[in-house]
Amino acid sequence: MHANYAERVDALRRWLEEQALDALVIPHEDEFLGEYIPAHNERLHWATGFTGSAGAAVITRDSAAMFVDGRYTVQVRKQVPGDIFEYRHLIEEPALQWLLSNLPQGSKVAIDARLHSANWLANAKQAVDGKINLITIDSNPIDTLWHDRPEPLLTQARLMGNDIVGQSSAEKRANIAHALTQTGADAALLSQLDSICWLLNIRGGDVSRLPVLLSTAIVEANGNVTLFIDPSRLPESFAAHVGAGVTIESPDALASSLSGFDGKTVLVDPQTSNAWASEVLANNGACIVHAADPCMLPKAAKNAVEIAGMKASHVRDGVAVSRFLAWLDSQVNANILPNEAELSDKLYQFRELDETLADLSFDTISAAGGNAAMCHYNHLNQPEPGELELNNVYLVDSGGQYPDGTTDITRTIAIGECADDVKQAFTLVLKGHIALTTARFPKGTAGSQLDALARQYLWAHGFDYDHGTGHGVGHFLSVHEGPQRIAKAPNTVALLPGMVLSNEPGYYRADAFGIRIENLELVVEVPTQGDMTMLGFESLTRAPIDRRLVDVSLLTDSEIAWWNDYHQKVWADVSPSLEGSDLNWLEQATATLSR
């Protein structure tokens, strides 16, 4: 394996010499800068062997380094050959800092501007100014050297009717046009795949776990849209579906279209649009206004039809998860302990019983015992899947993509009789989960103002977790949707009715166990006795939480009341779809909790 990567790195070094360059930066990104990257754009994997979701590599003429964050410090050593690459921490020593320390002044570093955001490149040029030179390259050498590169998976567009999405594309485009007019922009560049699919009421299957079509779009202040996609991928009824004002161009026409905005103002989201697009606009006389993607907020605040779909999909998903949990208990009771891969596959099989399932919403995190202490653990990246440990926990974080909604649920399950410290930690996490889901807050409140509610009981015992408490979730779109989130880091985006967020506090004890309880929550208006309407959350997820891990003595009466109310809803919504031993299991799993 290592010889293969050595050949690839040597080939890149020969390219550096031919181009009179000193280094090449390879980020884990493609031109769409999304969370999920299709196989044909996994350039970092081709060069290094790394399969994680975040990282970067730098190759110089005589050295190389691989940069990952704390999630991947173990994985990187298993996948990336240490005789070729140094291992570096992405946060503590970013790639640019490493370059400044390892290259002489005046060195030329190759950057593919398509694979970096406009923000990143602007900040990078400022950081290295006068020390090293960042050279934007016209073509990526990996694309030439990657001889067995997979063909792009280019699927047919799926048209989403108003009965599923609740609002026509023409209406959405009129609203976006109004927003653009208020900013003074003549047009906006849309590069986020989920924004484009939301705006045109289409979906696809080009990217694993993300139901989108690889495309780019320009929306003008009059509501007209130019979509850059192979027209053969669109059904004949597409024009009637989207309405007047949508033009189709080949993806190759994007550069010439961007060149035609001389003297006009174009809105670009510098965090989500690549630097190449901004360079083409700027070099051809366009005035660039940096602002958030205008589709993000209206996409995040779901309408009544989308909300109904999210609720329905969560019930069906809850049926699958409940069947899985019942099956798992039956296996353990029979002294059969499946491994992490078998458990993940079995859960997928239960989801597949629903014919509407389009895909999973992310790779299932199936983690037994000490593996659950790694909050982004993936059994597929291990030499072999871990085994269930008796008298410890099993953590499974999974979700489905359905035409009417996207789901994401984490359950921590007792395998046998767990120790008191595990139950204490689980109950502290549960108390935080309940505190957040029952919170009341005024309009204008951002997620970062609520984050401490979920951590307070852990903090009181000297515990915490090193990830956000909640991320936004799309409607048959990305399971990680901005701009809303609940985390320690300041976030000025106010939560709006119709937004969907996860509620997932956790606790992780290295090499011992991991706990996370995750439901999806809908932001709703809550009438009060006071002089103002408040906002709150309504739980969408429908699956039992493991009562065997609860230390009831640590719960208040109101927390027990919440537990019983939630599980009564699970029973009412899920039980009609179960029978036999599954129904019996659900009945005991949702039975009233008391002291």
C-alpha cells in the first residue's frame, strides 16, 4: 500500500519541479465545498489514503505532512503512511503555519482555488504576505495523474411536488429576488448544492448521503435562474415544474457566464463559494458583495407542508429504530453479541423495509464499549469492527433520507447490567437533554445562548463534551444544515419557528464508554401566561430512550413527567406499525417511569 502512495507523491513532486513550484496544498474539499464529497472528487484520499471527513495534506519537493484534527489522530496513523507523511494537528499547527516554518522565504505554493473558500484564500494571502507566494493553478495535477479515477455518479433529477415541499420554485425565486433587491445586488452565485435543490424543488443522488445534483446556479434580482447542469439529466417536465425564468447551461459555461457581470454587483457567500468563482468575477469587472447565501434562512425555516413531512418521516424512522432495538435486546438475551458492522447492517435492513427510504443521511456510527468514547467513530475505518461488550453500552447514531424528511437519532443502549458511574453519566446527559427540549426563550434568541442548558448538570459534576449540542437539519437535504446551531461558539443566527435542530448532549470517557442522547427538535411558538409569545422545541424523534440506564433518584418530578409524556407519544405513534414481540418490547420500553 505504501509503495503506491510513494509513487503518487513522487509524481506530484515531479509536477512541482516541472511547474517551478515548491509545494502543493491538498484540502479535503471539492469545488462545491460541501460536507460530503463524491468518490471522484476524493483527491486527498487518492494522495494519502485518508478517509476522514476533515483534513489536508501538503507535499513539498522533499517532504510531506498530513493535517487532521483530534477526531482522527488514531485513524491517520492507520491509513496514511508515516514514512512519507509527517502527522500534524490541523488546529494547533495549520497547513499554512507548517509551510511558513518549513519553506524558505519566497517559495511558491500551488493552490487550487476551486477547492478553497473565498474567505480562506483571502485570509491565507494575508497570513503569508511577504513570506511565501500562493500561486493559483489552472488545473489540478491530481486530476491528470489519477488514472483509475471513478466516473462521476450523475443521476436524473427528481422533481419535488408542492404536496411534499409546500411552495413552488417560482414563489421561492420571487422571495429570493426580493431579498437580493434589498441588498442592492444584481445577482447571487449559488454554489451550495442543497440551496440550489431547495430553490428549484429538485433532488438527486449524485453524492452519497446527500440527495442533491452536482450543479451551480446564478439567481438574478428579477428571479431568473441559470442552472449549470447537463440538460440530459433533467426530465422533460422540468420546465413546467420550475416555471418561467429558468435557463439551463452546460457546467462548462460557468466561467463565461461569470465573466459577463462587468459593472454589475454579485452577491457571493465567501464561506460557501469557492475562491475561483470570486477571482473570475473580480477579474472581469464585477463588484462582489460578501453576504450569506440568500437561500439559507428560508430553507432552514420549514413551511407547514415540510413540517408535516418531517413528522411523518420521523414516525416511520422510529418504527425501524424500535424494531432494531427490540431485535438487539433479543440477541443479547440469547447470549448473542453481534459486532459493530453486523449491528449497523441490521439497522439499515430495518430502515429499508420502508420503501420510501432514499438513502441514509450519514454513515452510521455503530460503536461498542470504549469505541463509543470516540464521538465520530466509524467502524469501517478500523482493521475489524469492534465487538459488543457485556455490562457496557452500545452507541448508535444513524439517520435516513426520505422524500418527506431527514432523520438523525442517537441512542445509547445497555448491554447487560451497567455500572453505577455509567448510569450516573447517562442520567446527567438525559437531564441536559430534557432541559434543552423544555426550554422557553424569546424571539431573537440564538442557539449559543441555549447551549449551557444542556451542559449544566454535567458541568456541576466536572464533566463536559467536546462537540456542539445541536446542528440544523434539512428537509430531504443535508443532515447538517446551517446557519442555525446550538454550540458554545457564539452564533448570532436567531432560531426561527420551523427550524429543525438536533438536541444531542453526551459524555465520553476515553477507552471506557460513550453516551449520547439525540432527538431532532422543531422550533415552535409557545403561548404563555405572560405578555409575549415565546419559542420552544417540539421533539420530532419517535423511539424509546433506554430506561435501564436511568438513575431515577437523580431526576426531578418534572423530568420524570417529561420522560413519561415523551414515551407516551412514542407508543401512540409507533405501536400501530408493530406487532408480536416487537410490540411487546415497545410496550415495556415506553412503560411509565416512577421512583
